[in-house]
Amino acid sequence: MPAGSGHSHGVARIRKVKGEQSLASGTAMNTTTVIIFALLAVVIVLGLFFYLRGRRSEKLRKQFGPEYKRAVDQYGDQRKAEAALAEREKRVRKLDIRGLTAEEQNRFADSWKRTQALFVDEPSRAVDEANSLVKELMQTRGYPVGDFEQRAADISVDHPNVVTNYRAARDIAERNKSGKATTEDLRQAMVHYRSLFEELLEAPAVTAQSPATQRQSKEVAR
């Protein structure tokens, strides 16, 4: 074989090997690039997920106030508690909650004055009437009034700062049925009922376009 021919074959083999190495290197670089971009995409998605979840948690915490902590304690899990609170809001937004007419406001206000005056001579009966009056007011405004826990849950969406008082008043009323509530307990129950009653009496209608975070709670004089 001529010397020139052997040299040409050698050069061709070297070029072939270098070409294969270059192809392999390019393929490796492409694979590495794909992996890097995929990891970046995962990081971005996870970051967005946790950011949105954090914003949701903060919104619910501000909206529900003390009711948020109660829900977390009740469910023992933040995500479950937040899901339950979000479901409450969704439920209430579907209700036809309306404001009271001036005539209705006056009627309820007069009824409360009579109930409060009754406390002097018949505190136990006054507490029972206060409970009934609150339920009637809720029903007039459009809240379902069947189960107590459901009532409290519905109220907590737009009146989170007084729903705790509502629960406390109900606990005292239940103790009173078995004769375990003192006159001071009953007085405190009246104060609790009044805080919710006054807020419901003066609160405007609730609409889907008016988020609870934008509502102002009336500070109740005790």
C-alpha cells in the first residue's frame, strides 16, 4: 500500500474518532442543559406554589382572626383548617344575606331593650330571649338558623371578632339549663349576645363582591 494512502486512512480515522467524540460531547451538553432547565422549572413552580399558599394563609388569617387559630386547633392541621375556612366562605357567599330596613332595625332594637330590661328581675329568661332574638335577627338577614355550629361557622365569615362571644354565650346558656350558671355568668352571656346582636343589627348586606377582609367590625361598648 502506498505510504500516502496509509497516511490518508490514518487521518480519516482520527477525524472520525474526533467527530464521534464531538457528537457525544454535544449530546451530553444537550442532556445537561435539559436537566438544568427542568430543575429550574421545578424550582419556579414550587416557589410559586408556596408563595400562593402563603398568601392564601395570610388572607384567611386576617379574615378569620381568632377563628383561624380555633380551626387549626380543631383540625390539628393547617391545610385542613384552611380548606374548611375557605369552604365556609364559599358557602356564605352563596347565601342571600341582606341588610335590614330602617323599620326592622328599630323593631329589633326595641326588642333588645325589652329583653335587657327583663334581666333585672328574670336573668335566666332574659338570656333565653336574647338567644332567640339573635337567631331571629340572623334569620331575618338571611342566615340559616338550624344547627348552632353551622350558625357560628356562617357568622364567623363576616363577623369573626364576635363569633367567639356567641359561642361563649351559648355555653353559658347551656349551663344555665342545668342550673350551673351564676347570675354573673348570665350577665356575661347578655354582654356576649349583645356584641353579636349589635354588629348584625348595623352590618350592611353581604355580597360576593364585598370580601370579608374589607368589612369593618363595629367595636361594641360593654
